[in-house]
Amino acid sequence: MNYPIPNRIPSPCRLHHQFRDTFVLEFYCDSPVGTDRAGEEKVCRYLEELAELLNLPVLQEPRAHLSPLYGLSGWVPLGRSSAIHLYAWDDRQPCFISIDISTRAPLPRSAIIRHAQDFFEGQPENTVSKSLHDGATHWRELAPTICRQRLAMRGLLSRPPRRPEVEALLPALSQVLDMRVLTKPFVKGQAAWMHWETSGVVMDWEDGLDLDIYTCKPFIPEKAVTFIATRLAVTEISNLNF
């Protein structure tokens, strides 16, 4: 499922400053990641190294999960309301990898690409990247048969949510989108994360609502937007599928 990528987040998000960006990196690699515990450990090592490269603290140990339906996923929550999600498909040769980095921090994009190619033996000629803020300047569709769906929500809140509200919100969102939950909501400060079998969600409410979903299972974006807007009493909201 593919969506057009605008050059910037539309109004009313211009009312906010320093909203999270999402950097997407996808590539084919010559060596399989592995469909066993060794593959999970390799993904976790990569997430730790990438967090160090980004100079962002790891808030929980990286997790990996092998799904017979959706492939191998990896996930880690980071400081500055950030998160890394990774998916690897070893059921095809060469192996296909998709990485999402959602953060408020500036990203060393060239270094991220080089590190991923070195770690996974990626193919430079089959590597693409795009950014939520900057658009698809270096993008072509490498795996049209694999679902990767992304939704970004930005909005104004009538009041900041309380921690118990957030801890109930993310499991309820998972039910609305029919996502299998792998972890309880992890809440720290004004940010929260949840890992699904098909990737996950990260949100913060430091300066209005900022919520990103990345999944390899198709879902209806309007359901997510309507649910979040109603549950959090959002006064204005923008959303992008990219």
C-alpha cells in the first residue's frame, strides 16, 4: 500500500514546533538475518548500535519478535520521544529490510545508511530512504508486494492526558486497529510506546499531540484518527499516510 508523500506537515501542525520526524530506510541485503533466535539477537545488536550512533539513550532493552505471518520485527524506545522499528523478511532472496526512525533529534542520515549497509551487508544499488518532513527525495518502491503502512498524527489538545489515560489508550487503539500486542504500554515523562507483532506506535504530548504508527499489517487510517481525536478530545488534528 503506497501513499503520496507531501513536502511538509500541513496545517494545523505549523502551530507547533520541533515535531517528530520519521526517517525511513529500506534495502535488500545479501546475507539473511535469520529466522531463529540468532536472527533476533542480531536485530537487537543492530538496534543497540544504531541508538549509540544516534546518541540517544535506550529506555528499555531492544526487543525482537519472529512472526510466522509477518516476519522478524525489532523495536526499541529511545530518549527524546524517539523509537526505532525494524522489519526483516527472510522468506525471499535477497533479504529485505525496512527501518523506521521516529525522533525529534537531528539525524545523521548518511551515517545511518552506511552503518545499516555495513551491518547487514546491504546492497547500495538497492537502498532507498525518505523522510516525513522532507518527502521522498531518494525513494523508489523496492518491495511492492510487502505491506508497510505508516500514519503520522499531529494535533492540538484541550488538555494533556494523564498517565492512566495513556496506559489505557494504546491497548484500546490496538484493538481498534486489530493489532496483536507484544508489550504493555511503556510510559516515560510525556511520551509512550507500544510494540505490536507488526511493529508499533510511539506518541508524545509535550507540545500538542504527536503520534506515529508503523505496521506491516494493513489498517484503516481513518479508524485510528477518529479514535485518537475522540478519546483525547483533540481540538484540531492533521494526519499523513506515507
